[in-house]
Amino acid sequence: MKISIEPEVYVWFIRIIFLNVCIGAMGTMVLVLASLFLPPTLVDTWIAYVGVIVGCLMSLSVYRVWGSASCLADINVWCMALLAALGSEAIHSMICSMLPDRDSAGLVANALKSCAPNNSRANAIGGALAVFGATFIVWVAVRYLSWAKGRR
């Protein structure tokens, strides 16, 4: 038994994967920048808002690119959410390890305060939960709409 893929489909599949990875990377960077440079008093609430927006936009854009709610699109949506959640934590910890330990004013001071162990952990968990929660809501909505459309 030989499995073959047509070249047009293969090129389309590679393009879609590249586009989705770019979408996930953009979501990761938005979460990292929000967790680093928002004032410490706003990070607790705003990181959840940013995570929800990132999760919703990533999920909707992945379904828009795929064109429908298929099994591969679902897997791709959850992979992008995982990439955004884990990638933002990894990049955040890497940036925090490179920042100087001295006090300064402005954006670096906010970044230093968000790099404290408790704040860093709270930002990572809050951002990840917000991304996964928003992704779950969009996933349920898309699955329900595709089920309702197929039922008619």
C-alpha cells in the first residue's frame, strides 16, 4: 500500500502550517510583551484580557485559514494555543535572565518587577489559562456551529 500526496495539496499544507506557526509566534510575543512591560498593578488583570484576546484571535484565524472545523484544524488550534502558552513562558524567563538586576526607571523597572519569581509564575499561569480558556470557547462555538450546519 502506497500513500501519495498530490504536490498542490502538499504545498498548500506546508503554507498553512507556516502561516499557523507565524500566528502562534505573534500570539506568544504579544503575551510576553504584555507580561513584561505593563505596570505591575495592571498585569494581574490585563494579562488575562490579553490572553483571552490572543486565544480568540489565534483560534479564529486558524479556523479561517483552514476553512472549516476538521480534525486537523482542531489539532492545529490546540497546538497553537500550546505554542503561545509555553512559548510565552519560555521567552519571558529567558528575557528575565538577561535583564540587569539594578533598579531603573520606565519600562525596564516594570520588566524587573514582573521578573520576580511570584509575578513571573502568576503571569505565565494567568496567560496560559486565558489562552486555553479562550481557545476552548472558540473551539466549542465552532464545533457547535458546524454540527448545527450539518444537521440542517
